[in-house]
Amino acid sequence: MAYFRNNTVNLLNLHYGLHSLALSGSGAFFAVFLLKSGVPAPAVLAAIAFILVGRLLIRPSVLVLAKRVGLKPLVIVGTIATGLQYPLLAEVHGIGAALFVLCAVSAVADTFYWTTYHAYFASLGDAEHRGHQVGAREAIAAVVGIVGPLATGWALTTLGPRVAFDATAVVLVLAALPIFWTPVPFAVSGALKAAIPGALLFAADAWIAAGYVFVWQIALFLSLGESFSAFGGAMALAALVGAVGGMFLGRHIDAGHGTRAAWIVLAALALTTILRAASYGNAPFAVVANACGALVTCLYLPALGTAVYNQAKRSPCALRFHIAAEAGWDIGGASALLIAAGLLALGVPVGAVILLSLLGTGGSFLLLRQYFAVIKPTATPPARPVLARQAGP
């Protein structure tokens, strides 16, 4: 099966499954825990924007270090470093020094992890099976996403934030282990021009995430009476609904129907954004909107991943490609989050702020349609050496 034919991708997906267990657990509670700890909603969004700006400033150091130590050590260190932010999250009590330390550590950890992981996956995956492989990865993430929010919601309620978030740090240490058995690609230089389409796609994706993910998490948490257990249950239900969607669309994309997939996914994304905006304040309606969103995410990510990862693999250097692409994500995300924070501070309804994501949805649709119109997903890219000692939302 194309899903599991590449053993290296299997190891990367095992790693990603463990990472997603942490991300769907404590990661999903990041914004709402800040809100519950006394940080106002506009400040929560501003703090996340601050993390993205920090990532943007730090990211050039990834290339410098990758040239010296190689890509694989940076993926491993980045994975472990992402776990450090969660024990710090437990110590935040309103706006203060702990919040600033958390943002700084998160910026460094996320920069090294996401840049190097994306470059690694792009370089070692198969272009002709990219939709399958990304779809399988997201299906694995969705399955573990059923457990993560339930376990974290229960732990936060019964054991407290320190135990809940320390456990997440341990999971992320374990997530680094599969990387030790993966190979290392070769490094070459020069990729700025080739990275522009990826940077634009990631910028649009980040603009979507600002309202569709971050503002929505706050809206859902408030709609559920600020209950960690109810929030975790809603996230787990959503993961259950979305567990198989990505594998289906991944096969559809690899069969040469990427343009059709872009229409399906982005239409569903726009409708779900409107549904989420309309559901604010109505708990049952919000739970349904959240579940629909998980299915859409499992459909959307194979389309986005196929385009971005294959562009990275075709570029002269996957590391430099993803450094530029992630810069696009940070700029798009920080801009949208700061606008959202300002609108909330001015008293604009939360539902209306969620609708900001529609701008990113439109941009992403145009870019994906353009990519799939000129690229045949089943074609194998010309062989060329890719990243070895390199690195790459």
C-alpha cells in the first residue's frame, strides 16, 4: 500500500503520531488555559502572535546550525524542546513574567521543530504518493487526537496543570525516538525563488488558522462554560469524526484530481468557518461545528501538504524552502492574530472575528488550484540531491 510503503515515512509518521498526542492534548488547551489563568482573550491572541514574531526572527539560525550539526539532530532537539513549554504553561497566572518566558521558549522550540520536521518530511517522502502519505499521517494524528484531549481535560480537572503538562513533556521526549532510525538527505544551496509559492500557501494557511483555530478554541471554551472536561470531550469527538477523511482525499489527489480536491476542501472549509462563527454561545451547535471542522482539517491538510512538500522536494534545498515558507506562516499568522486581538479589544463579537479566516480560505483556494492545474501529482520529480545537513509553518 502507498500509505505504508516507505519505511522512513512510517517512522516519521510514528513520530508525528506521538507528537500529535501531545499537540491534541496540551497543545489544544494552550490558548484556553491562558484564558482560564487570567489572561484576557485579546492578550491570549497577542501572546501567540508574539510567539510567531519570535519564530520569524530566530529562524535564520536554523540554517546556520544545520550546516554545522546536520538536520537530524535539530529535529530531535526541536521535538524535545517543544515539550519544555508545557511545564512553563502551568506556571502562568495572568499577564506577567511567566507568560513572557513561556512565549520566548515556545518561539525557540517551535522554530527549530517545525522548520526541520517539514524539510525532513518533504525530502524523504515520495512525490507520487504524497497525498497518501500526508493523508495517512493526518489520520494517525486524528486517531490519537481522540485520546489526547480527553486525557488532558481529565488531568487538568483532577490532577492539576503541573501533572497534565509535565506528562505532555514526557510524551514529546518519546516522540523524538523514531527520528534516530531515519536516514539523512543531502544538502545543497539556493532556494529563495522556488520557495515563494510555499511561503504564500503557508501565509494563507496561517491566516485561516488565526480565526478558524485560535479564536475558535476560545469561542468553543466559552460556549462550553469554560470547562476543561467538556472542551476535551468536544475535541475528542471531533477527532473521531475526522479520523478517516484525509486518507480518502489523499488517494483522490494522487490519482490526479488535485484541482477537484481543492474545490471540495476549500468550499467545506468556508462553510465550516461560517458555521463556527454562527455557533458561538450555543454549546450543542458549537460541538457540532467543532466536529465538522476536524473532518475538514483531515481533508484540507493532504491537499496543502501535497503542494508544499512536493514544491520543497523539487526545490534546490528543502531546508531553505521551509525557512522561507515558515516565514510566510509566521507573517500571515501574526498579522491575522493581531488584527483579531484588536477587534476583540474593540468589542467586536467573537463570531465575527472568526470570519476573518475566510480571507485566508480564498487565498489558499486560488494558490492550490493554480498548483494542481499545472502539476501532475502522479509525476515523479526529476532526481536531484536534496537536503542532508539542512533543515524547513
